[in-house]
Amino acid sequence: MKKKVVIGMSGGVDSSVAAIMLQKQGYEVIGLFMRNWDSFADGEVEGAPTTDEGICPQEVDYNDAKKVCDKLGIPLYRKDFIKEYWDYVFTYFLDELKKGRTPNPDIMCNKYIKFDQFAKEAEKLGADYIATGHYCRVKDGQLMRAKDDNKDQSYFLSQVSKEQLKNVLFPIGDMIKPDVRKIAEEYDLVTAKKKDSTGICFIGERNFSNFLKNYLPNQPGDIVDIKTGKKVGNHIGLMHYTIGQRRGLDIGGTKDRMFVVGKDLNKNILTYGVDNENLDYNSFNLTSSSRGLSFTLSSNKSKEKLEFKTKLIGKHNVINLTGAIGVANYLGIPLNKIVNSVREIKNVEHRLELIPHGNLNIIDDSYNSNPISSKSALDTLAEFEGTKIIVTPGLIELGKDEEKYNFELGKYMVNICDYIFLVNSKSAKYILVFS
């Protein structure tokens, strides 16, 4: 007798292919679509998505899930967890924002909804196992990273207990995203070319600032330079900003790179800073080459100054590393130990991966680039001597903004590259317009 698996069908490509893999493994597969949000019932007005078709995006996802299940011969049920999501996830989300923190509702959603309420509903359907389209693995009851480092979601399951994971299957944990897309195309699924969701778990893509107005009133205040103490602008409410944020501050009149370094909840003041000695962790003396990066980091906490070296390339990685070093040091890891760890960091495959080839340096940044990372890759290319060549299909999976972002990318690359090779007419044609 076949073992029965109830899989969470989201209407996306990952859960679709996960269902296929379960069928190939000989399981009896049942689909379950979760509805965890109701904009009308929750009184949401500001920031709610609209579609030209007049169909709720959530219903579009359900319809896609239904088409996939029909094609695979899988029954599909749907279940509302609206109250549970509000009680266990969204109230936590709002409470954390009020405290000036940056919560991750997806982590709590996995703990209380997907691997708790969902599991209970699956049990009613006679499930031996439950399954999802998460990129992660379980071995001997232990949560493990996925094969695809670029898509790994084990972090989002960090609060799920071993007991909850005992009867859970992750069918695509040993796969990489391009192969998932390929299988979906082979089966001619409606989700094969559907772009990945980027919004809050089950709430979807929103104008986030407008969305929050439905539940938390904005409390505007001053933006203050941490070094001078002078007011340099206004913020719309501290909940809209994250420590380390550099974009969206709307501060003009300076060429310096500025970012959020603290939030004073009592005074309702947002502070920002440029690399300077007043920061808790400050990096300087940066050198960049084909061999990697080196920089000096100072800590105002311990009054230490240490030299760090890494095989990673790209000056923007110094900002990333400074933040990671600061967190590790705050959690009790001595800076001298972190030095060794940073030195051993390896390039992630297809992510600014430097591949020496004779007298050539090849930078492989081919995996799912986005507008920001693409410009960072070009900035890194600009640091190298010699003729600069880019081979690109353009940026994909950007929906209605695809033309705009590719046009901007073309405008950016002509100032850096000596030669531009476009290998995909669909996306690259927008680059061609400019270049």
C-alpha cells in the first residue's frame, strides 16, 4: 500500500515540481492549498494589490495550483487558516515592529502554520507525511541546507522543532532551481515560468509602507547625522527602516554613502552614518584586487583594530562582511577568531565567482541576478585592468518592470564595458535599445 503524502500547493513552480518528485518516488499525493489572509476581513485598504483582471492574486495562485493538480491527477483541497495566521504570526509581526525591530514573519509562519496547523489538517486527510516545496533537507531528524546555496531556505525553518520535522519531506532539497524550472517545462505546467514570490508569507507583494498604515500609524521624526548630531532630513516612521539600510532615506545634498546605524524609540530619531570612527564597527584601508579584498576593521566596543583578508571580490562585500563581523562579535566570538573564518570564506558558485583562465579573469555572476547585484558585478568588473567584456541575457523574472530595469542596466554597462554580448533577444532587447 502506498504511503500518503499531503503537500502544500502554493501555486508556484517549487511546490508543483515537489509534487511531481513525490509521484515519481511512488507516494500517493494529495494537494492542500492554504488561505491565510483576507484583505477585506482584516480591513486592509492601503497597499492592497490590484490586478487588471479583477481577480485576487491569492485566487490566481489557487487556480494555478488547481491546474497543476488536475494535470498530475492529484486531488486538491483548500483550507482557511486566517484566524490562526493573525493570532500566531501577524500580531507578533506588528508587536516587533512597534519595538523597532525587523521581524521575519515567514519564520513564525513555518513554525505555527505550515508545520503545525497544516500538519494537523493533513493528519485529518490520512497523511503519513507532509511535504513542501522548500529548498532544504532533513537528515536523521536534523535540518540541513539545500543543495542550491542560492535558494537555500533552511534559515526560514530555524524555529521548526525536530518533532515537527519527523514526518516531513522536502522533495526538491537536492535540486537546483534551473533543474526545477526544466522539469516544470517538460511537464508543460502553468507554473513553469511563473516568477518567484517576494512578499510576506501569504500576504504577498505589497507597497509595504502603505500596507502598514492599515495597522500601525506612521510617526514621522527627524533623521540625524550620528557624527554631527544635526538634523539632515525627515523619516516617515521608524518601523519602515532597517539597521544597515542604505536606500530609501531620501537625503540629498551629499555624495557620501549613508546608512541607518540605529533607531532611538524614545526620541523617535533615526540615525545614519558614513564609514567613520564613531560607528560601532568601522572598516577602512580597503584594497581590492583579483586575489580578493583586504581591509582594517575597528571596534569601538573592544578598541581593537584588526586586518581582514578574504577571497571574495567586490568592494560592496566589505559592507556585508562588516555587518556579519559585528553580529558575530556581539554574540561573543572574538575578533581574532573571526579573522580566520573570513579568510576561509569561499565564493558561492555563480555569484561573483572569480575563475582565472590563462591571462583572463572570468567573473561568473550568472545565477538569478537582480538589478542591484548586476550593478555591483559591473562595479567589480570596473576594478580590473584590461579589456572588459560582458556576456548577458539581460535580467529576467521582473514582470512588468523588466523593460525599465534592463534599459537602466544597458545605460550602466556602456560606461564600463568595452564589448557587450547579448544572448537572449526577449530580455536583452531592452538593453539593446540603449547600448
